Amino acid sequence: MANTETKDFAVTEEAKLNWKWMIFMGVVMTLGGLASLIYPFIASLTVTFMAAAAFFVGGIMQTVLAIRAEDGSTGARWTTGLLGVLMVLLALALWFDPLAGLVTLTLTVAALFIAMGALRAWFAFRMKPRKGWGWVLVAGLLSIGLGLFVLLNMPFAAATTLGILLGIDLTMTGAALIGLGLASRN
């Protein structure tokens, strides 16, 4: 019985520590999200630099894997290595010309919204006899509309869209963490 009490106490102490960290992290993320919404251009540039960093690290890793790989065909290794080098070059292009990178990434996001919306709309029609299919259709049409809105508002959209999306995501995630932390403290 004493072992169970000790275990329960440890879990309770850990939970107390976790809820405080969740609230702290939620506040930091919410503040970062609000800053991104206030300064969307700076946040958009940050997204571009972070994407470049991810492409750079991924490209280096892929190139090293292609060089070190002992299995697979020579063609597969060359293709993998070439893709790794292309990822590094993309990263360098984003770093050296971040404004062009903003335009490219924003166009990519707009295309993704349109593609996801079209898939949701198609899925909604496939599930049409079921209840709730209309909500899926509305979500799909909204995604298509958002993608078209971004495309029709270029180049201004390139300067702000990524930052606004980052701001919304950080703010909502931060609010969720604060709520989860508050719910976990009891």
C-alpha cells in the first residue's frame, strides 16, 4: 500500500510540474502568435528562413545517406544524392533571396489550400448520403476560397500570409496549452 501511495505522490508532483510548464509554454506561444499577427512580414521572413534551415539540414542528411549507402542500385543512390543537393541549393536560394522565397512559399501554400479544398469537396460528394457531408463540403469550399484569395492578392499576400498563418497557429496552440494546463492542475 505504501508503494502505491509513493507512486501516486510522484505522479501528482509530476502532474503539478507539467501543468505549470504547459501554461508557461502556452503563454510563450500565444505571445509569439500575437507578435506574428502584429508583425506578419517579419514572421513571414522567419518562416522562410526556418524552411530554408529545414531544407538545408534535410538536404545534407540525404546527400550523406546517398554517399554512405551500401545497399540499393547506383541509380537510386545518384537520385537520392541529387535530390539532397537540390534541397541544399533551394535552402541557399531561400537564404540569399528571402523575398523571392516568400513569393514561392506563399504560392505553394495557396496551391495546397486549393488542392486540399478540392479533395475535401470531392470527399464530401463521395459521402453525400451521410449526415454531415455538407460540413465537409463547406470546409473544402472555404479552403479553395482561401487559396484563391491568396493568389488574387499577390504580391501583398506574399509579405503577410505566412506570418498570419504562423500567428494563428501559435496563438491557437498556445491557448490550447493554457487550457490544458489549467485543466490538469486539479
